[in-house]
Amino acid sequence: MASRDNQTMQAIVIVLTLLVIGLGVGLLLVNNAKKTAQARAKSAESSAQTERQTASETQNEANSYKQWMGFDESDKFDSLKKLFAEDMKKFGGTFDPDQRFYRKILEYVSDENRKIASNEASAKKEVLQLKARLLAVEAEKEAQVKQFQQEADKAKQDLASERNKFKDDYNRINAEKDKIASQLEAQRDKQDKLTAKHEQGLKKIQSRLSQLNHSNEILRSRQLDPDPIAQPADGRITWVNQRYGTVWIDLGDAEQLRPQITFSVFGADDSDPLKAAKKGSIEVSRILGSHMAEARVTHDDPTNPLLPGDKIYSQVWDRGRKVGFAITGFIDFNGDGKSDLGQLKTIIDINGGRVDAVLEDNGKIKGAMTVHTRYLILGEHPNDPRHGKIRKGWNAMSKQADELGVETITLQEFLSLMGWQPDSTVVKLGSGARPEDFKARPYEGPRLPRSNVSRSRAGVSKSTFRKRTPVLGN
């Protein structure tokens, strides 16, 4: 029994010993863990202190940079970024993208300032040199003034001597003048007689000249042989593109052709332009060669299309020379009541012609017609009494055209014959309506769009060509 109790006691002692050993080991481990945690905490605090110190230094550096660049310390990065972009756009727009920095710009500005300072120093030096030269010139001027003053004194003395001599000559001339006056009176009587005789002869010559002008007009109207320069056809169509409304013609650089010149078109078999009906009109768009150009179709008839071989004709353009025209009356293309005189001049000029004489909108005639003027273009006759000056100019130019044998043509006939079409027309209604503004048009039915080129399809003008009279003399 006692042995069993001892065993129990030994077991308790062993268990207690093991517990004490385990507790000691646990306390040792806890102590080691505490020391490790304290070491880590101390290391983390040291790192945090270093980071805070580094961040503080970085912030101080950033604030210094802001001050150096002229910004406030409170400015944020986004606002600084925006200001930097604006500064680079304003001050560094001419720099390469990789050179757009404040230092680069300041270096450039510094170099420019040095150049300006150098130029300013050079300019100041040059100013000093100019001042020295100016002083020299002033000294020379003083010497010249003194010399001129001496010469002026001598001239005064010479003048007094000449004045005395002049008085003597004056008395002598007066005596001769009286003698010449008596002779002049006799010559005047003789001159009056000669003038009266000359006026009588001039009236006879003027009468004879009027008769000759009338005879010349009759002869010119009866002349049948055309001038070699004024052949009926100016050229021919060599190729047609119906889809795009373009043609090629056999005129080009060699004929001094240029874009925007317009031509009327008649058939290849029509040899007489006085009897031929116009098939359409074209406008030169570009020059392709010495004898080749492209033109767009501005007017044609789908039932009688333009074909290769058709002849072209212009009332304004003529190869090798400028054709003269005169303009009178109120010029109005589309009936809007506004003067289109400037546009008509431009059309004639673009087509290679020239304006010899024109009745301006203020009633003044600018230029003069000659026997070489081809047409006097007639606008609307001014019926308003307030336009007396324009009416007077109309009558004067019409009379002069009759005397020179210049053919007259209405504005609409002229535009039709040269193949020009106005962009728009104003149609008047009521008492001011015109029958020609409401012409009947055949129904063409729906059709596919052919091209972007705007072409008139509402019939073909039946106006015939006017014969171009030959140029007489040079």
C-alpha cells in the first residue's frame, strides 16, 4: 500500500516537473517573441522616421522648385501641370516637344537678350558715328552757306546792273511793240478773211465726209467675202462624254485659249452660221495641250445631242486678236432691277474680248468706238425722266455707231449667240410680267442623274449667228 502511494507521489512529482519545464519553455518562447516584436516595432518606427524625414525633404525640395518657378507652395500638382501646359503653349510653342522646358526657354531668352544687347551696343556705336558725320556735314553746310551768301551779294550787284540795262531795253521794245501792233491789226483783218474762207471749205468737206461714211456703210453691208481672220467656225468638237457632260475641242494654248471662254455649237454639216440653228453651248474648263482643251456642256438638247465634228463659234473670242465691243443702256441679266454692267465687262474680258466704249451707270461715256468695234450691245433704254444723262449717252453712242458702221445687237441676242447662260432669272408677275418668262416646255419624264454639272434642258435657243464683218485697215 505504501509502495503504491509512493508511485502515485512520484507520478505527481514527474507531472509537476514536466509542467514547470513546459511553463519555463513557454515563458522563454513568449519572452523571445516579445523581444522579436519589440525589435520589429523599433525597426518599423525607425523606417517610418526615415520615410517621414525623406518625405519632408522631398516636400521641401518640391516647395523650393515651386518658388524657383514662381508658383505658390500651396499649388497642387494638377494646377501646376495645367499652368505648365499653358506656359509651354504660350512661350514654347515654337520649340520642339522634347525642348519644352523652363530651362531651355530661359536659355533661349537669355541668348536673345544677349543678342539684343549686342545689337543695341552696335546701334549706339553707329549712332555715335552718325552724330560725328552729322557734325561734319553741319560744318560743311555752314561753309557752303557763307559761300552762297557771298555769291548772293554779288548777284544783287549784278541784278542792279541788269535792271538798268532792262529799262533801256524795255523802252526800246515798247517802241517796237507799237510798230508791231499796227502790223498785227492788218494781219488780223487778213486772218478773218482767211478764216471765213476756211469755214466754208470745212462745211463742204464735212458734207462730203458724211456722204462717204454713208457709202462706206452700204459697201460694208454688201461685202460678201469674209475676212480670213473672221471665219464662221472657231473650232470643232473632237470627243464627247455624254455621261459627265464634257467635250474636247481642237483649240488650246497655241490659239491663246483660256478657261471660262464660252462657245455656241452648231452641226458639223452646217456651213453657213447665218442659217444654222444653235445646238447648244459649252464653257472651257481646262487647257489640255497646244490644240486640245476640255469644256463642260452648259446648254444642249437631249433630242439633238452634241457630237464629235460639231462646229463651235464665239462672238467675243477670236484667235490671234482681241475683238472690241461697245455697251450702252441699262444692263440687267435677270430682271432684278440691278445693274449687271460689271459682270458683262467681266464676261467679255474672260472670253478674250475688250470693251472699247461703255456708258457708265452715272451717264458718262468711257472710251470711244472705232471702225474696228464689232458690236454695240444695247441694254434697256432708260425711259425714266430722272435718267436723262443715260438716255443722252444712249442716243450719242447709237448715232456714233451709225456713223462708224458698227452693228447693234441686243443684250439677250449677244448672250445667246456667245453661248452664255445666266445663273438665275427673276420672273416678274402682275403688270410687269413678260411672256418670254413663261415659255412652254416639253415634258421629259423621270431620268437618272447624269452628273454634277448643271445643264439647261429646257429647249434650245433658235437664235442664229451673226456674220462677223471683216476688219478694214489697221
